[in-house]
Amino acid sequence: MRPFPLPQVDRPRRRHHAQAGVRTLLVGVLCLFIGLGLGALWQSRRAQGSAPKAEGDTSAPTAPTAPAPPVAATLPVDAAMLAEVKRQIPNFAALSLEEGSQMLRAAALKDLQAALGQMEGPLKEAEHRVARMEQANSETEKQAALKELQRLQAEQAAKLREFTMRSSAQIEALRQLKESAR
């Protein structure tokens, strides 16, 4: 027996509930990419900061120097990731880090939307199967349908993490390419 019984809702409300879940996921993905964008913006602004002048220094202004990158940023990026970034942005030397990061994030978002679009059908089918099993009052089949739905949702979350990690690695690879081009 469940500790909290599921409320009985009519068919149209269930559909709205399923759509709300998809909307929630899309809002989460959007927030993730906004966070990645703000992080990259913050990083590029931090890299553009100027070094403080010594007292009494009246010489010509010095060129801005970037502060030491965090330890995680100094780890080498694998050659395959560097090649992928070069393939996606062939003229990376002509673009600023921010512009290149935006291009990489846009490509990652497009790939993520395609992957989520492919998973949307099986997720909806699993949600409909759970709803059918609730109506049929078949507890064992309902539990199996719920497990399948949870498996698909976990798979979707894993893909989201994979895309996030790959996008971060691509931006780091671009940063390293830009630094080596200097």
C-alpha cells in the first residue's frame, strides 16, 4: 500500500499533468543553459580584467592580464574535443571567447533538443501506459509501467548531464585553443 494514495483525476487533467512535466523539464533545461551562459560571460569578463598598477607608475597603460585560471580549468582537454571544437568553429581565432562559447552553446542546445525530441515519444507512451494501468486497476502492471517511466526519465536526465558536461568541455577546449593562439 502506498503511504500517500494517488489522487483520482479525470482524463483531461492527467494530460495537462503530463504536459506540465514536459514543460517543467524544458524550463529546467533552459535554466541550465542560461546558467552556463552566465558562467561563461562571468569567466570572459573576469579574463578581460586589467592588472593593478604599482604606485607611482606613470608609464603607458599595461595590457590586461588574465588571472590564473582555476585548477579545474588547467586540466588538459583531450585531442578529440579540441578537434570537435575546431570542426564546429573553423575560424575560432577570429572570434572572441564569448562569441565562440555562444556558438558552442547554441549547437549543444540544438543537439539536446533533438535528443529530447526523440525521447518524447517513448516518454509519452510510458505515461499513457501508466494512466491505462491506473484505470484498469492492475497494480502489478501499473508498477511495471511506473518503473519503465522512471527508467526513461533517468535516461533523459543522464542525457541532460552528458550534454552539459560535453558543452562545458567544449567551452574549456575553446578557451585553451584561444590561449594557445595568443
